[in-house]
Amino acid sequence: QVQLVESGGGLVQPGGSLRLSCAASGRIFSITIMGWYRQDPGKQRDLVATITSGGTTNYADSVKGRFTISRDNTKNTVYLQMNSLKPEDTAVYYCNYRRASDSVGYWGQGTQVTVSS
């Protein structure tokens, strides 16, 4: 089993910044993909960004140039730096952790991000 603990959500004004963190513990694999997804009520969970244990990143078009994903493999932690936030970024953000060879993985409990004036 893998446990994921997220932190860093909150309320921010448009144009502001937030940094999300997600720490993995338990059964840690050596080659993994960690990522962030977000979900609005009644909608599907969408990809925000992913990063492999080797540092290869992937972003949704809607966040390119504004969000940066990074990870610290020594701490099994992934970060999401969110800048120039927009009201449409409002959602519950979920951390995901999976082995690179798997199609599904483990989910965090979610952290609310609200962008509003």
C-alpha cells in the first residue's frame, strides 16, 4: 500500500500563486510517475501535470507556462507550483502515484484550490 498526504491548497485571488505538495509513504517503487489531477463537482478528473522519476514532465495545455511540477525523489514528494491562477483553476486537486509499468495508481485525499476575488 502507498499513502499520499497532500497539502497547500486554499483560497487565492486571481493572478496569485499556490504551491501544492504530496508526500508518498509505504510501499515505494523505484520507477514511478507522480502527478496532479483536478476535478470539479459532477465532472471527470482531468490531468494537470505528471513527472517521472527521471524528471520528464507532461502538462495539460490549459496550465502550460503557469504551472510547474517538480519532485524530490529522496523525499518521495511531488510539488505543483501554480502561478497566474485563474478562476477556472478552481477545483479539488488530487495527487497520483503509480509505477511506470502500471496504468492505475494510488490517489491522495484531495485538496481544494479556490481562485476568487
